[in-house]
Amino acid sequence: MSEQQDKILVVDDDARLRSLLQRFLEEAGYTVKAVGDAEQMDRALSRELYSLMVLDLMLPDGDGEDLLPFLHKPGGVSTPVVVFSAKDLSRETAESIQAVLVKSRTSNKELLNVICSVIEASRAEKING
């Protein structure tokens, strides 16, 4: 389902859910790094490029929504973001990201389908310029 180089960064403060997402996505063929807060997210993004980030908006050291503008680098490589959270997102912010999924209303299959679609769209965009 994925290409070997596809790496996903999972950012969620819930250690149990982080572990479940990591295992689920690795079983689907992705390489996954899972972190629990914004500081760890910043470190991970400074060290590696990711095909996609799955981001919870409620983090212990900041609101994930406030972090979104910093993830888009003008003229540089931006990481596509799928928000996977219990918190609602403002309309303006939702327009700047690839997908918003509510944890309590999203199946594993739906999450995987969205992740695959966003990665494929990002890959096509890079190829087509």
C-alpha cells in the first residue's frame, strides 16, 4: 500500500493511542515515528522529512492548531498534515490542511484510506510541480 520511503510522524499525547497508531500504520507498510508533544515533534521534523504527519490538536505543551502555520514552509518542503483529534478545528485552519478526522467517528480503514490518499496526492503534486 505504501512505498518503502514513506515515513509518517504521529503526534499524540495519548501513549496508548500513539502505540496503536504506530503498530497499525507499520502493519500497513509505513515507517512510523510517534511522539507525544510539540517539542518532540519539532525535533523529529528538524531531523527527517516525513511523507505525512498525523496530528492531535490537544498536546500537553501547546495547542496543535497553533502549530500548523509553522509546518508550512514557504519555498521549502512542507509536511502534509492529517488532523486526527477529538477537538474541532476552525474553518480557516481546516482549509490549510489536507484532512480533518474526528477520533470518535473514524474507523481504522477510513484513517488508512485518508492517509494513503494524502500521500499519493502529495507525491503527484511533487512530480507535476
